[in-house]
Amino acid sequence: MALLQPRPDACASTPVAPELRVDLDAVARNTRHFVGHTRVPVMAVVKADGFGHGAVSVARTALTHGATWLGVTSLAEALELRHAGIAAPVLSWLNPVGTDFGPAAAHRIDVGVPGRDHLDAVAAAAAPGEPARLHLHVDTGMTRDGCGFDTWPELVRAARDLERRGLIEVVGVMGHLACADEPTHPANAAGKRAFDAATDLARAYGLRPRVIHLAATSATLTDRSTHHDLVRVGAGLYGIDPSGTTRLAGALTLVAPVVSVRTVGAGSAVGYGHTHRTARRTRLALLPLGYADGLPRAASGLAQVAIRGRRCRVVGRISMDQIVVDTGHLRVRPGDVATVFGPGRDGEPTVAEWAHWSGTIEHEIVTGIGARVRRTESAATPLLRSIL
Ligand SMILES: *Cc1c(COP(=O)(O)O)cnc(C)c1O
């Protein structure tokens, strides 16, 4: 965020250092896809600095293109949005019980509550005459965040009592599915049943939550019965579909300038541990980014980048600050631009490929780009022009 330097023409210029280019138009298109796919409001999930894309810019883009809520984990993330002047409803669902919840009430930020201790902490921070807005979070079978079923009745009863005293308002009930990326997984049906039972119980105890929400990206795309009153979309905004059912637009391009180029003979050992030896006389290019910048070391020996429109293998171990690329007989020169990953339209590697090479998921690649990589962004097409 601090490093974000908007430059409308950024994508046209030649980088002098590694640069992460955020295509907000892709975020806008993805947002519109979800808005058109459901009849209920869309919450844009912008946690972890908007999955590494810039929380404030993504939030503004998503709101302009039809999302009406924002979702984050920590209260600090929510406050960053408010301090940027964003007034839309914001839900923050993961905070230690010792968090100062006063600013949540003061800035009309909804908080997720997974148990009694949190309920009491949030209620204690409510200002007189202004009940704290909260969403009770039930564990629908993930055994991670959320209130277990055994203590749910007690939580609901306590919330009702605090609501009657005017200290809190139970705005919503939320759950989260563990296996929604596999639409036929039996845990989905079980999770939905548990969620229905939990919301029924909340109503039976006298609560009137208006915003019932369960679905994240995968369930939004694959199962309308999970949509309820709101869908919480994170990954999908950034072009990631864990369910593998929908083509969305990747929004990130990571580029780096070639620092130096050398011709070496056959049998040259490259990098730490000499894990690679050149098979023939070839040209090696050095790029100034490594695992400190988010290129997983686990991708050593597998990864590729694109230079001058051609795929080139990353050879030897990925170091902290640098990688070596075998460019064969390409006429590569210092200052040429390598594309580490991008949306794939020009044959460059994608985030999905980097995830595959690293034995991880796309989420981890996009959220892992290091702080010293300069961020630039290109603006979304104005809404009117994008519709015409
Ligand atoms: C991250 C998160 C989301 C968004 O999930 P995606 O699969 O990225 O859409 C929704 N709800 C909760 C509770 C989350 O932690």
C-alpha cells in the first residue's frame, strides 16, 4: 500500500526494477461476473491487502462495479478502508478477543463473533445508544473459526439478552464451507444443513438477523442454494476460481528487468548447490528477484518466465534476491523485460502455473509478493464505457 504508486501508463513503460502490475479492469470484470451471477448483494473480500492487489483500489473498483459490501479479517484492515474514505458496509470477522472494538462501533464496522468472550468484548465497547453491529459466526463443519454447535445455543441466548439491553445488534449469521471447491463433496450438504439449523435456532431464540451468509467464491459459482442474503467473494475477484468451473480474468503481471547476460559453456554449474548444469553452450540471464519477493524456492528447477515472447526455464535454485534464466540462443540484452507471470494472453506463465510448480495454490502466490516489489496499477474502464 505504501509502495503503491499509481501510474496510468505503467503497463507501457519499461521497468527498471521488479514491478507488480495490477489490472483493475480485470477486477472490475470479475466483479461484474459475480454481480450478474447472483440475485443477492456481493461482498468484495479484500483481506490480505486485497489478496496482494491493493485493498483500497480493489475495494473502490468492486464497489463501482456492483459489489455493495466489503469483507476483511482484521479490524485494522477495516479501518484502513474507512480511513481511505470508503463508507460502504464493512465486515471484519477475525479479531483476537483483546482487540479494541471501540473503533469498530465508531466507524460502523460490523464484526464477526465466534463465541461468548468475543460477544462480551464487542458489547463492552458499544457506545451508549449505539449498539455494536455483529454477525454471529457458526462453525459449519470446518473446525476452524466460528462457534461450535455445542455452544451455539448459549451464544445465541447471550446475544439475544445483550440485544434486548440495546448493547448489540445481531445483523447477520455467517458460516463457511470447507469443501466448496469440490461441489459434490458430502461435507457441503452437511455444512448447509448445520447452517440452516443454526440460523433456525437463532430465530427461535428471538434474534432477527437480516443478513444470512455462507458462500465464498466456489459456492457462489456452483451452488445457488448457498447464496442466502449475501455472498462473500474473494478469490474470484482476482481471477482465481477454486472450483475450476468459470473463466475469470487474472489481474496481476509481475515483470523484472534483465540485470546481466552471460554466455557459458556446456557443463556450467548454476547457483547454490550446483543443482543445475548447462547441457550445452547457452546464454544465461540474471533477474533481480527471488523468494524474498514471493517466488517460492520450491519452484526451483520447474519454473519458467517469458522473455521476448519466449518461454525460458529458471535454472538452479531460486535465491533470496535473484534467479538465473536459460535463454538459449535468444538475443537477450541487459534491460530487456522478463514477464514472470501474467494473465497468460501472450503465452507468458500464469499464476496458476507458478502455483503448480510450487506445490501450492494461486492464493499463496498472489498474496506472497514481497514488500520491496514496486506496485503499479492501471485503472478500470469507466463503468459507462464498459457497458456500452
Ligand atoms: C477468505 C474468506 C472468504 C473469501 O473466500 P474466497 O474463496 O477467496 O472467495 C469468505 N469468507 C471467509 C470467512 C474467508 O475467510
